[in-house]
Amino acid sequence: MSLQLLKSDIETHNFHRIYYLCGEEAYLQHYYFNELKKALFGDATDHPDCIIKDSNEIELPDFTDEISSFPIFSEYKAVIIKDLKLSDEITEWLINHSDEIEDSTVIIVYQITESIDLKTDTAKQLKKAVSDHGLWVDIAPLDPQTLYKWVSQQFRKRNKSIDSHTLTYFISSTSTEMYSLLNEIEKLSAYCDDTITADAIDRITVKTIDAKTYELTNAVFDKNPGKAFSILKTLSDMRTNEMLIMASIYSSVTTLYKTKLLLDSGLSAPEIASELGQKEYPVKKNIARVKAKRAELLEKMLNICLETDMNSKTTSSDTGAMLSELIMTLIELL
């Protein structure tokens, strides 16, 4: 709701006295911060009525002087504080004096790297003070449907086309963090002529460790040791911890086992995706993997993964050798 109110303020130019911008998605946070600043001062990059300071660069007396002075060249004066800490004197001032902010003043607290624990009394008091006199805007990541639309739009802006299947593969293979996605979109757009392909995604993008271990599990289920060990080498070249790879294989086999149990209970792919908290694309892939497999076989694979994981933590054996043996054992079981 607070984000909708922020959008309304930006559109109508009816501003609250204070905004606290925070959240998990840095790209969206930066976007709405810039939109708010633009609504206040247009396209000016260095407006005399816009004061921007890191919290460690401004003392409380200077802050109160700034917010008590009136704008000269604009209807509003903005005082922007980046990365405000709970221990800062300005935080205490906001808790106790937010009702004293002039109508012509807009305070923006822009939390780029600083996060606060909302369980603490000071944080609760700050949030109440801000909410009473302005907007506390906690910007969450986009929901999957909106994120897909955004990625598709970014490709269209670059005159590239991508079908829905490849779009889903792209997002499931890379990060859902928007700055990272934008970087991969730029690389793919420069590499591909007109159409984004799965082959280009495999060649160009930096895949997450989860995506690579997912490919590794697929290679195991395809009974393709050559591909499995090639992916394992790639993970090794990425300096991925072998214990992490082992844990990821265990997690992947666990997911396959759960998928099989849910499938056998009569659930559909969307229902399984909802139950497991996963995207529908990898769930459909997993269903294809386990449909013809017995649950007992997957349970046996799961127990082998668990045993290998425990041995790696309790013995002095070479972890790399144990990992290679695990892969071959799983392939032979299939």
C-alpha cells in the first residue's frame, strides 16, 4: 500500500513531509528514489534546493538548519539522508520531532546498504514516527509475473525477441535480482542478432550455482557422466566449495523425491510448484524426470546423498573423490 501511495505522490506532486525508502530490491529502490527526486525538481541533477548527504557526513545541528530553511528556487526543499543508522542523532530527532517538519520541506531517508532490525524498540519508534507524518516504503522484489513482463520489455527495448519458454529458462538459470538480470540482458542483446535463444543463454550468461547444480542433477538423471563431470569441472573452476556442491545435489535429489510423492498423490504441476515454493518451469522439468521412476529408488538416492554428506563431515577422506563417487553411484542406480 505504501508503494502505491508513493506512486500517487509522484504522479500528483502532493508530497508527504518524510519518506523512508528501504527494501530487498536495490534496482526498484533506486528507481523510485530517482522518480521522487525528479517529481520534486525535474531533470536537474544538482538542484540548489536538494541537499544529499550520507548519514556520516552530516551532524544534527546542520541537519536541523537545512530542514528549517525555506526553498529558494523551487516549491519544495528536499533533505536526503543516505544510510541512516538507528544510533544516529538524526534518528532520535525524527522519532521525537517529525511533526515539526515544515510544509515546504521533504525529508527522504534512502537506505542503500543500511538495514535495521524492526524488532528493536528504536526501529519501531522510527517507523511509527515516519508513518504518522509520511511514508515508510519497504520495496519488495517483483512478483514472478511482473518480473517476466519487465524482462520481456527490456529485451523489446533492445529490439530483441524472446519466446515465453526461453524467457522462463533465462530467469530460472540466472538471478532474479534486477541489476544482475539487466547485466545479463545487455550481454545477450549484444551477442544475439534478433532472437534470444537457450543456446545463447548457455553460452553467455553467468548462471547461479543453483542453476549449475540443477544441470548437474539433470546430467545424472540423463545417465550422462561426461556432461556431469564437465559441469562439475565448471563449478570447480568457479571455485565453488565441494561441500556446497554436495549439499546442492542432496537438495536437488530431495526436491525430486518430494516432487514424485506430490505427483503420485495426484497434484498438478502448478499445485506442486505452489507446494514446494518453486517456479513452474523447473517443476515441470522435474516431473518429466521422476514420472517413470519409483519413489523407492529416489528415496535410496536420497539416503546415499545423506550418507555421503555425513561421511564428508566425519572422515578425513578426500571430498572431491567422495563427490565424484557420489555422482557415479547415482548414475549407476538409474
